[in-house]
Amino acid sequence: MPTAGWRTRFAPAPTGFLHLGHLVNAIFVWGIARAFGGRVLLRVEDHDGTRCRTEYEAALLADLEWLGLHPDEGSLASYAARHASDQHSGEPPRHSPRHSPPHPLRQSDNPDRYAAALAVLSERQLVYPCICTRRDIAALAPRTPGEELRYPGTCRARALPPDSTLARRVMLDDSVEHFDDLRLGPQSQQPSQQCGDVLSRDRHGGWTYQFAVTVDDFQQHVDVVIRGEDLLASTGRQLQLARLLGRPSPPLFLHHPLLVRDDGTKLSKANNDTSLRERRAGGATPADLFGEAAYLAGLTARRRPVAVDELPALFSDRLLSDRV
Ligand code: GLU
């Protein structure tokens, strides 16, 4: 691990209520940070304005508070207070960050940050407008089921005028990205073969996950990215994007196991998996939920309550790579 004071982040998207899958991520983030001298940033990943809702942001802040998971930066307390007064005044919940105190760790409050990063890449002639839809790309680049959609670079050669669309892609080169995952060991990925040129802004002007997260991890000095294995395939492209943006040294990565349902599919709010607040309403305590998530993630040998103060001990008593 880096020297004391290193930074990691908990970065949920407020598109639903937190569930056990998020809790596993939080256990890894806070447990490892507290065990090894790191600091936790709370980042609200609401880059997708069509799916994010203010009420989910307020709920996730309240859930973290109830669980006893306190970020070292980005508590957004002033925002939560404002939302409470909105509710008091009877206004409907909305995702309208411009009406709330802007926060440096809420993505939708900081579009200029992403625009400036894109300008850096444009200056280097690495950006081009793209008018291809997902359907166009799927037709051009057939794939086997489960395989990622790879952009074949059609608009690279089209030299479209900038005002033809808001969508922009960043040119990737053919380099192979190597990184040593703190849990999974050495990894190699070739983003140009996995996904092709990365979409940074969509045709509606929305910043994409890949672009926004890379800019934020760079600008917020995130040293260690701790997240689920479902994002493992994104890491190579984020490493390459970060380098193109001028990040001098890449972050470290740890991808943890995901909780899966009995049929092997990932837990998600889209599938109405039980939220932490429903479990709380049913009488569960934070220690019950930490215990259940830790057990299901393979961090404890048997199912037992785990207090928030015990989270570091799940990681600190062995070398990280042996443990998780
Ligand atoms: N916002 C993403 C999510 O909720 C996490 C992104 C990341 O950790 O890179 O799944």
C-alpha cells in the first residue's frame, strides 16, 4: 500500500437505494482504508442525469450515517440538510444539483472539470465527433453473447464538423495496459481491442462513466481504486485515458468479489434486490448487515454480526493479497 494518508473512494451512483452489494464495496473501501492508513472520499457519481435522483442521494447519505461509515472527505452534510428542508417545504424530490450547494465531489456539479479535460485531449488531436449509435456499432462489429461492444473507429475517418453532434470519442492507441491488481495479481488488457475509442461525451452532452471517473480519480488524487470485479475490464482503458490526460503515475486497483444471487447473476437495484433500508425496517442492525455482507463476500468464515469498528480487522491481520 502507499504511505499513510493515501486516498481511496466510495463512489455510488444515486440511481437506487443501497443494497448488500454496495455494502460489500463499502466494507472493502472503509476496512482497507482504516486498516492501512488511507482516507475515504465520498463521490456522488451522478454523471447520468437521466437515471440519478436526489432522493437516492439523500438516502445513501442517510444510510451511510446509520451504518457508521463516515467519509474523510465529501460528507455532503450541507446538501443533506438542504434536502431535508426541501422535503419539509413539500417540494417534490428532484435531481437538480444546481439548486443545492455545489459540491466538489458531486459529478453533476462539476461539468467544467470534464470539459477542461476533454479540451486537453482535443488540443492533442485525440478527440473526434461521433454520430454512430449503439445499433450502428452492433451491426458493424458483431460479437458473441456477453462480449463487449467494440467501436471500430468509423467516425475517426469521417472528419465530421464539431457541431454535427455533441458526442465525442477519445482515440486510443494499441498499447497493452499492465497492472497488478492487489487481489487478483498481474493483469493485461488491450483497450483498443476490448472497446475501441472511448466515448467521453454522449450525443445529449452527458459525460460518460469511463471519462468522468478517470478525470475524478486523477484530479481528486485517488491512489487506490477499490471496486467490484464487474469493473475489472474497465481498468485498462481508464489507465490509458489517465495517461493521455497527463496523470503522472497510475492508481493501484483492487477488484473485490461480487455478491451474486443463487442463479449466478449480480445483485442490482434493477432487479429489486432488497435495499439496506428495507432490511433496517425489518429490524436488522448495522452489525447484522455488515456480518451478512462480509460472510457472503468470503471475508469471514461463518455468519456472525460484525461491528463497524471490526471492519479493519477483516483485512489487517494478514497480507492483503493473502486475505481478500
Ligand atoms: N459508480 C460506480 C457504481 O456505482 C462505481 C464506479 C467505480 O468504482 O469506478 O457502480
